[in-house]
Amino acid sequence: MVRRLGRVGLMSFTFTPATKEEAKARIALTGPSGSGKTYTSLTLGTALGSNVAVIDTERGSASKYADEFTFSKLNMQTFEPAALIEALAAAAAAGFDVVIVDSLTHFWSGTGGMLEQVDAAAKRGYGGNSFGGWKEARPLERRMIDALVSYPGHVIVTMRSKTDYVIEENERGRKVPRKVGLKPEQREGIEYEFDIVGDLDLENTLVVTKSRAKAIAGRVVQRPGPGFAEEIAAWLGDGKPAADALAYRDRALDKNASRSDLRALHAEVKGRGLLNAAVQDETGETTTLGELIVRRGHEAPDETDGASA
């Protein structure tokens, strides 16, 4: 039996040569409470950029290090996915070249986070069935993750890991408990969204568990410092310059852009995977880059062919 492909069979797919472009850091740091996630994220962030913003969900804990690092902070009390999207759009508009989310765990299990979103959706429309709740809430999480990974600067997130105790023998031969971190308190597979993932222990030792940068893959780093960040920066900068979401936003808001210009821009942004990048429009409202381009296409003057963006 021959299965029809339908409309997808009419689509045109064009392959082009791959090139490496300059990139921005996408780093996740996991570990139990007390492992130094906040301090390490500030160490790396201030080494990667000069204008650092911290989205602080830990009751202002990052501010305890304001005497050692220079950064701006936004303290958050509720953790709806939409709130993080708006915060990222505001950070981009303000020109922060590094944004630290400390911690992303709150947007999973905190007040208003994903687990509460699922529970509310299940009760609201699915008779308490969590499967239906996930079906409704999952797109919210996807938009939040898209906003994170498409941010026009470096992104560092921290994630709490569940803790347990193991019994070990100390130097005196006595059995003593030691606190260890397990998997992060986040959805399964969250690590796939980041280029570099590191696990921190209570001695502030970082074990790189995932890295697209060969030079640091599998590395064990005692108290990661600016030198470690410089290695990451060297890998990120090894490529040709690339446009980011803010550059595309400016092109979308160009008053001289025609509908055909905006159609081409939409196709380019789609090819870069940035349609869901969180940006602010000309009025300061949060939107996605794709939605902004489409709206501007409808607003642009009619062209002789009558096409629309």
C-alpha cells in the first residue's frame, strides 16, 4: 500500500552549507542547596558580559553578593511561565548582555509554576485529569523555554537538585553521612535545552555532565572562576557574527519595510528558530518576534501584487 504524503509532499526543502556562527552561552547549573549555584552563576556571568541581570526567585539571595559582583536584579514572588517571558523581554529591551535565572526550579514547582498550571488546567476543564492538564499547559512551558534559549545574550540558569544522603567512611574510618544532589527539580529532559550543563556539589566542585564545547566536556572544576568562563567565551566566539532577536526586532519595526521585506524577514527568523523569541514591541508590550513581524506585515502598505506578510 502506498501512503499519500498530503500537503507536506508539496513543500520545498533546501539544504545549505553549514557554518559556525558566534553564539551566546546557554548554561545550566544544578546542585543541592548550599552548593554555590548562585555564586558560581554570578562568577561566570560577570566574566562573560559587562551588563548582568539576575531574575531572582530566591528571596533576594543574589543581592548578598552585591559587594563582590556588579549586577542588576529583579526579585520575583510568583512564577507563572508568562512572567518569566515578560522578564526576559524586559531584560533584552534594557540591553543586558547576560541574564541569570536563579532559579528556574521555581517556574516548575513554585507558586504559579508549571505544576500549579497543570493542576489548575486539570481541575478547570478535565475533571481533575492530569493528562488533560498537561495537554493545555505544555505550550506555556514551551513558550517559556523558547524565550530562554532565544534570548539575545548569554543565559545562565540554576536548578535545585533533589538531595539524598550516602554513608561514607571518613579519614578516621568512621561511617558518616554525606549530602549529595540527584536529578534537578525540573521536567525530564530539560538539560537538552542547554549547551553546557554542570552539576555542583557541596564543595563547590563542578562536574560538566553535558557540553557542546569539546574543550570542557567531562571537566571537573574546583570552584569555577573567570578562567573557566573565558574558555566558554573562546568557544562561543569561534564563528562568524550572527543577528539576534533584537536586530530582527529592529528590522521588523523599520517604517520603510515593505510587505515583501517582512515576508522575507519572517522566513529568515523562522529558519533561525527565533519566531518565539520574547521581545517588546514599539509600545513596550511583550510579544514574540514572529507575532510582531506578522502584525507589521498586515500594517505595511499594500504592494502591487497584493501579497501580505
